[in-house]
Amino acid sequence: MNATSTGALLLCRADPETVRPLAHLLREQMLLTRAGGEWSVLVPEGKPWRDAGSGGGDPEPVDRVLGGWATALAVGSTWPVIALWWDGDRAGYTLAAGFRRTVGYIWLADGTPVGEDEAMRTFAARLGLDPVLDLQALEELTRPDPDADAEARLRGLLAVLTRTGLTLPPGLGPGESADRLRSVAGVQRGAERIEWAGWRDAVRVELDAVEAGSLGPWVRGPRARAIAAAQLAAGFPLLLWGVRRRSGGWAAAGAVLLAQGALGLAYHRARAGAEAGRA
């Protein structure tokens, strides 16, 4: 890898129709396409890790940006998100799943592992991988290997994930530049552009997804209200923390939590009002 090959992917263990509503709430331009029967991939169109934040200062590292996005997607969903990233010096992944602590691993450009072995065990457990064969393959990636650079390490990780049904299109993988990833994603069959169109459209796509999805029965009642309240309580301080730290990723996570909580309460009230009107 070299300094020009910075790239990033967000792997979501859900189909594009399920991923689309939450991806809109990131307020980032991305390309969304299928990556196997149970997976989708989001490819950033921009390069926020090269730009300073709205308050000025140094740009955020690519791993921090991607980690924030993965967290933002995961806290509002029931499916895990894996952020893959690489630059001229390092490469790695971050796994986000619900409200649980994110886990990740890093390799230097020459493939030297600098993460904790426990992260791989947690990674395998949260994705439901085989605790023997798959975990053994993952642990191999944490051992010194002079013939494996950072790109090879990430490809080894993806090879394990293919057993869960992940299939990335050719040319959409570690070592490619952000421009190349965007070009490849854009020509995939069924690829669509994710753009922020305002809160009104975000509410509409979110409610459409809830109505059509299997989680419809879980968005009403005491449990739904409690979850919405918890999202609001967690989202506001996280949003403030992200703004103060000028961290776009964590600010997005807080915004998604606030949006999810507000939409949950609004949906419950709207449905209750509609039923009262019919009675």
C-alpha cells in the first residue's frame, strides 16, 4: 500500500432495502450495492478523512471516521456493521453491533499485527462464526508473517467472511483507492446513490422500512417506548460530545440515536391516533 491508496468500505449484514433508511441518516453521499445474499456494502463517495472539520483543524484519521459511521448504523439496527479501512501506514477493521462496545484490529502496512487477540475472538462470536475453524483462521491473522502485508491480512479476513455469504464484487476490496472503489461500486447492477434529502424524506423512508419489515410488530407498546426513550437519552450527550470533539462520526452516531428515538415515539403516537380515529 502507499499514500494514495486510502480506501474504506462499510459491510452491513443486511440487504440493501434494509440498509437504505439508516444510510440516509448518516447525511453522507455513498453508493449502496449488494455484496452477497445477506450482505450489502456502502462505499463513501467523498473523502472526509482528508478534509478538516467545520471548525477547522486537522482532518480525522480514516479509521475514526469509519468507526463513527459503523457505530451510527449499528445502534439503530439489529444487524452488525464492519468498517474496513486502509491507508499508507495501516489497515484494519471495526465491528459495531447494537449498543455493545465496538471491537477492531489493526495491522501496520507491512502486515505487523498491533491489535489484541481478544478482538478476534469477540469478532467471531458476534458474527456467529465457527468457533474452531473460522476462529483458527482469524487467529492466524494475528501472528507474525513476513510474507503477508496489511492488504493480505484484510483479504484473509474477507475470506473468512465469505463463509457467511459475503461476496464483494471484483475490484471492490482492500488496497484500492477511494476513487477506484467508487467507480467499481457505481457500475454494479442495482447500485444506488445515497444522498441526504432532508429530515422529511428521512422520516418517510424510515417509516416505509418499518411498515414493510419484519420488525413492524416491535415498534409499538411499552418496550418500543422504552427503547425510544433510551435512544433519546443516549443520543443527545453523544451528539454534543461529537460536536465538541469535532468528530463527525460520533456526532452522526448521536444524531442517528436521536432520530431513531424521536421516530419511534412519533410512530407510536401516529398509529395510536389513527386507530382512535377509526374507532
